[in-house]
Amino acid sequence: MKSPLCIQKAMYNERGMALIIVLLVLTVLSVLGLAILGLSLNNMKANQTEQKYEAAYYIAEAGAAKAYTKIKNIAEDLHQDHFYREEPNQALFYSDLEQQILGGDPYSSPVFEKAYGEIPSAEIAVQGSGGNYMITSMGKIGNQKREVRQAISVNWSSGGGPGTPDSSKYSKETALIIKSTLDIGGNVTINGDVWIGDKANLKIGGSSEITGNVYSLSETNQAIPEFPVFPQKPALEEAEDYKVNKNKELLLSKNVSYFNLFQVSGSIVTINTGESDKEIVVNNLNLGKDGQIYIKGTGKLTIYVSGAFTMDNKSTINDNTKQPEKLKIYWKGSGILSLQNNHQEIYGLLYAENGTIDLNGGLIKGTIVADKFISRGNATVEHGTELPFTNDNSNLSLPPNGIVNPSSIREKE
């Protein structure tokens, strides 16, 4: 029989074993926990690396797409310019294209938001010549990189010939197109846009106002519109004087009528165009005091003046319809057309190739094209007519669409 002392020692020995077992269990659990944590961290790191790898492709793709858009815009704008040249040249087009695609500003990366603690970026390069180019875009995020490529071909076509595509320039908002001198003062009002030559003398004083924009012809790639060729009188047809001092209607039966002197004073001459557009060619046009020209009929009227053009007090042209689109006046003379009071009015296009328009009172509603324009007093020029010498593209062929042909974006192998 064991003594009580032996039993007590055995009990103490068993308690020590329990402590050891607990410590062993805790150690095993700690090791397992650390292993699981390590696996989880490695898995998360692997997932993030894979996600960055995928993201790098889309970053590269976005860079290629941005470069393609820039090249497409360059090619289409340049092609349109060459398409309408008088002598389109394929070699010159491709030379200009290469210069703009490869010699311009560097191709910048799209702007990306921060991701995975990194700021993504794309390195873009373009190589090629003539009409064939290769876009290379490398997407970067962190230490992940992927590179894609896209081939582009640009086709050439000619056939537009001289002219311009439809454009908003010289639209109804144009009030003045002046070559050498624009001098306004007093209370002059110009309601509309003004276009001036490169070396024009520009002076705006008093309380005068221009409600529209003032443009430089060269900076907007515009030129003074070409003056039309006057209709030529048949050899056997005589140009007679036409003088009116009492109200009268002139019915134009021919498309073009010729006069030496067309003079109206103290009365109204109503020019009846009938149902079609008509033209009058005169050597000298003189509207004396209270002389007025009315327009009647559905057709429009064009007046060509090769010599003197004068208007006296209270004289008007097309005041009855007040529709500027009904009238065009082309004056070839080099003198001065002077309107001096508030009762002188012209509704239409007035083109003075070499002359000076001196407007000191009165109203011109339409558009004035002249070498010089001087105005004082309470004169007003107001836009209001489409210009016949711009954007007349009814027979103008348009550049074809789809001149830029891209391949699909592919990753570099």
C-alpha cells in the first residue's frame, strides 16, 4: 500500500503533463495560424499582381486608342485641305501627313485615376511613313507592363478641285468684308461680323459699335471673295440710256439687259423680274434726289455697274421689299459711293471692287464688300443676306469618308 506522500507526488506529476500538453497545442495552433496567414497574404498578393497585369493591358489599349484618334483627326483635316486644292498632289499629301503625325507634339498618356496605390500610365510611340503607321502603347501600373500595337493605313483620293467645303464663314452674320481701310466714328453701328485684310488700316472711334466679331482674313484662311466677270453685251445690241423722272415700271423680259446710263430722280422705277432671276448691266448708275428703285416679282435682281455709281438725298434701292436676298450690286468703279443722310437705304449685297463706301447716315442692310469703308454720323450696317460667292457647293464633290483604316489592337508577342 502506497503511502499518502507517494500519491501526492503522482498527482503533482500529472499536473505538469497537462501544462506541457496545453503549450504543445498552442504552439501547433500558432504555427497553423501563421501558415494560413502566410498563404492568405501570398494569395492576395498573387491576386493583386494578376489584377495589375490585366489592368496594364487596358491601360495600353487606352493609350493606343488615344493615339489613333489624334492620327485620324490629323489625316481627315489634312485630306480635306488637299482635296479642295486646285492641283491635288498625292506625294505632297503624304509628306505633310508624315510631318504632322511624326513631327508634332509627343503622344501623351491618357489621364488615369490612382489604382492599387499606383498611378497608371501609357508610353505611346508612333512609327511609319507615307500612308502606313504603327502605334505602340505600353501600359504600366506598378511593376506590371504590357504592350499593344495597332496598324493604321491612310488612303488618298483626289477629285474635289478648287473650292471649299460648307462652312459657317461668310454666313448671314457677315456685315463687312474690307480690304484696306475701315474707319468708323460718330454713332455708327455695325450689326454683324467684320472681316479685314492683313494690312488694313483699322480705326474705330466715337460711340461707334460693332456687335459681332472682327476677324483677320489671313488668320482664318479667308480671302477677299473674287469679283464676278460681268456679262458681255452682244455686238449687235446697243446700250441705251434709261432715264426716269416719274413713277414707272420696267419689265425685264430678257435674262440680261444692257444700259449706258440708268438714271432715276424724283420718282420710283419698279423693276419687275417676273418669275426668274434677272441681270442689268449699266455703265453708269445715278439715283438723283428722291430717286428710288423698287423690285417686283419672284426673281432676284443683280445689277452690274462698270462706271460711276452715285446716290443723292432720299434715294433708296430695294426699300419696298426690305429683303436683302433679292438684290446684288457689283460695282467695278474706283470712285466714292457716298450716302449722306438718314433717308438713303440699300437692301442687298453691295460689292465695290475698287471703290470706297462713304456712309455718313443712312442704312445698308445686307453685306458690304469693299476696298475702303468710311462711316460717320448715325449710319447703320446690318447683316442679313447669304453671300453668293462663298460656300456655293451644289456641284462640289465632297471628300470620301473612311480614309483612315485601323487594324484591331493586339498585344505584342
